Amino acid sequence: MRELGGAAEKNGEPTSAAKKGRGPCATILWHWDPESDAFETIGSLEEIAGVKSCKRFRDLQAVLAGEQWRQLERCLQGCAAEGEPFAITLNAGGRAATMQGSKLTEGGSVRVGGTIAMTHVAPADQEISRLTALVAAKEEELRKSNEDLQQFAYAVSHDLQEPLRTISAFTQLLEQSADASLGEEPRMFMRHVVDSASRLYALMADLREYMEVGDAPNAERTAVSMEQVYRMVLRNLAMAIEESGAVITADPLPTVRGHRVHFVQLLQNLISNAIKYRGDATPRIHISVERVNGEWRLGVADNGIGIDREHHRRIFGLFKRLHGRRFQGTGIGLSICEKVVERYGGRIWVESEEGSGATFYFTLPVGEGKR
């Protein structure tokens, strides 16, 4: 060990081992004199472990945790006394290090020497690792918070429906059982109660439907025929179609991958809106299909009252309604549509002028099968 150190000093250049101390994975040589406690290294311990001065073994105590220091002390003393080689893992200066040692005899003097192999982590890498871990922790915290909030909102929307149904039913019974002496004003108040309870009930049902779009994110996606989805939606809306006299047509529809219930929600909301927001003419609704840049672009066009340009983005917001109580609804339908489409990596938008009908376009990835 002395000869290696002398050679390094004599030539005025660091040895190859010392040069390694400047690399990402550094290895240095060391030896220790049990009698004087002198601790010498070939290679920069400061560069790789943050130890500015280490002329004696006890100087290492400043960068090692208590138990690690005691473990190293036992290993060194045992090696010097009994000749038992050792290899221990340490943590110095925030870096993982493996320290190996064995007994050396030189001219009747006992020394202990070996290597320290330490993985150097540059400050920038340390900061990136720290920030990455912080972001991951915050994302997990946000995920749990959103999950709790969703469960709470789902429970509230579910638990409120029964009391609202009870309020509505008993208010109607009260009005029906009242005698002729009950004036028109109290009856009007009762109708307001029933109407408000009914609207709140519908709002809770739509809110649950909106949250259910995000359920089972890891469930396996399957091939879904939009033709079958379309026929199911027509059956679901049969009464509204008959009452309005709506004429609904469609191009041959494609097969996509996903969950059928989501596409039923999507198409049903768009078609029911086209029926609801009709003008004086017979509602005419057409579903078009086009394959563009590796995805399906579907459009639901109507001849209804249309939408002013300034509201084209606003209508997709949760609880956004443009017409107050002129039309029944909760303002959640288009939010559900947007959530479904975005879940599958698509886009949804509207092209419309007030008084000139509207076309709602949305895109979906191309799935299995043909049109």
C-alpha cells in the first residue's frame, strides 16, 4: 500500500484507481493502521462520498450513521485481530457503497486494507430522482383523494334519490287528498315541490351516470358494433321518437373497441338532445361516418334550433345549460359524451349556427371488423 501511494506521489499523477474515483461508478483503495488510526486512500473519497478530510479512521464517523459506524468498527478490529476479511454495505454522503477489507502484514506491522466501490449520483440526477418520487407520491395522493371523492359523490347521489322520491310522492298524495277548500296557491306550491324534487332526482341519476363512465378503467375492451348500439338507442328512445315524429337515419356504422354501455350513453345523449332541441319542423337526424387518419369520425346532425358559436365549448361543461327551464335537463349529458370520447382517446366538438341545426362530431380509434 505504501509503495502504491509512493508511486502516485512520485509521478505526480493519480493512479488508474484514483482516476476511477471521478467516474460514475468509483472504486478507491484504502488502508488503515490500527496502532496510529491513520487512514489513507488512493482516489478521492471526497468526490464520491462527500468526505472532505479523512486522515484517521474515526473521521468516517462524521458521515456514517451510528449503527453503520459501529458495524464498520467491529469489522476493522476483528480483521486486524483475527485476520477475518469482510465486506459491508454502507451509506455515506447519500451514496451506496460497498467496503471490502482484509488483513495485510508488512514488515511485521499489521494493516487492514481493501477497496471502496461507490455508485456516484450526480446532484442533478439526485434532484430528478427526488422530484420524480415526489410527483409519484402526489399522484398517488391525488388518485386516492379523487377515488374517495367519487365514492362520496356516488353515495350521496344514490342516497338522496329515495328521499326525493318520497317527497314527491307524498306531496302529490297531499294535493290529491286535500278538499276543495284548499286554494289554488297552496296547490301551486305543492306542484313546485314535486317539480323541484323531480328535477333534483334526475340530476342525481345523471350525476351517477357521469361518474360511472370512469368505472372499471382496467376492464378488458371488446369489439363493439355501433350498429347494435344504434338499434339499442332507438329502442330506448322509442317513446320520444314517436311523440316528436323524429326521422332518424344513419350510414353503415363501424365496429370499435371499448365497452358497449359507454357508446350507448354517448349516442343516446346526442340523439335525445337532437330530439329535445328541435324547432317547429319535424326533427330530422342523420348519423354520418367517415374514416379519417386512422380513426372513425362520426357526426350526429339535426335540423333543430342550433347553437350560437360563442357557446360551442361551454356546452360540454358539467351542469352547463343554455336555455334555463325552457327545456328539461340537468346539463350533464354532453359532459358524459365528452368523458366517454376522451376515455378512448378521441375528440368531440360541435359545428352549428343558431337557428340552423347542429352537427356533433366525435372520433374513435379504428377497431376490429368493417363498416
